[in-house]
Amino acid sequence: MKNTTLQFLKKLEKNNNRDWFNENKKLYIEAHGDVINFVEILIEKISKFDEAIGKMDAKKSMFRIYRDTRFSKDKSPYKTNFGVNLGIGKGGKTAGYYLHIEPEKSFLAGGVYMPEPGNLKAIRKEISLFGDEFLKILNHKNFKKYFSKMDENDKLKKIPQGFESNDPMAEYLKLKHFTVSYPVSDEELLSETAAENFAEIFKSIKPLNDFLETPF
């Protein structure tokens, strides 16, 4: 990925208004194209261990840079990042991978995000019934190389209804999302081997994704 892409995002953060964006539309088009080219390479590498990703369109996998400000106090018209969704289904029906590109705040993620109530309950039941299998995935050396634990930024205080309070997997059953994330420095993002390195990290998430999709 080119450094000019990060430079565009830095400039956009300082000039988050329609006039500046329209005057610098060329910079956006170049940065957007750079990300698409990178994602195409990344998709090709991920497809070697996850065939479903190989069918994805890099351009369609990218989130729009235009913000929906209708229900937000922040009326800034543009996001100051590029987000790429590779296979994470709406409502938590499918697990996948995510790439977030933002100067000094980039990260990789994977798993199931914001599952609908029925899907959430199904995943929790799977974890409760097959806890040993779930923990084996989380404790595997390839997984532990990049992730110390599941993300816990949105978690219940008590075990959800329908599960025993003394369930050995209680702490995992409290999760509302089942994701992991890995911070990426600007240097890592701009590395010539970034796509290969990121694919390797995503590969370590694949067993977790497979487990999370089992109930469906």
C-alpha cells in the first residue's frame, strides 16, 4: 500500500468538509484505487485457505467513505478511514475478516460481529456445549501468536438467560460479539509484504470462524 493513501486520510481528518473533499477528489480516487489493488492481492492470498473469500469483489467489499449523519451528533460528512469487510455477514450469519485502514489506528479483525438474537443464542449454545473445542482453538499456538483473548469491549455483566450461572464457559457466553482484533502499525501497513503478513494473521482466525459458523 502507498504512503499517499495514509497521507490522504490525514489531510481528510483535518479538512472534513465537502468543499475540501470535492476540490481534492482526485486524491480520494487515487487512495481508493490503491486500497482496492491491495485488497485484490489480499483476497487472492486468503483464498488459498478460505475458498469462499476468493469469490469476493474487492471493490464491493469496501465500505463507503460517506458517513450516515442522520442519527449522529457528529455531522462530519466523511469517514477518516477505509474499511474492508471480507465475509462478515449482516446479523452474524457468517464469520469473516475485516481490515481497517487509518493512520496510527489500523487493525485486522475477524469473527462474528453484531449477531441477531437468534444467531447470538445459537453461538452461545455452541460454545457452552463444545467449550473444550472452543478453548482449544483459542489456545492454539498459531492463534496465540497474534491474539491473547477475544474482544471484550461489549459484554454482559451477568450470564445470559437460558444458561447455567456455573457454566464453565460463562465469561464467553457474556459476549455480544465474537471477534478478535490485531493492531497494525503504519510501518506494517506500508510493508512490501503486508498482504502476505495479513493473510497469515487471518489464517490463524480461520478455525475460530469455522467454529462460529457451525450452528448455522
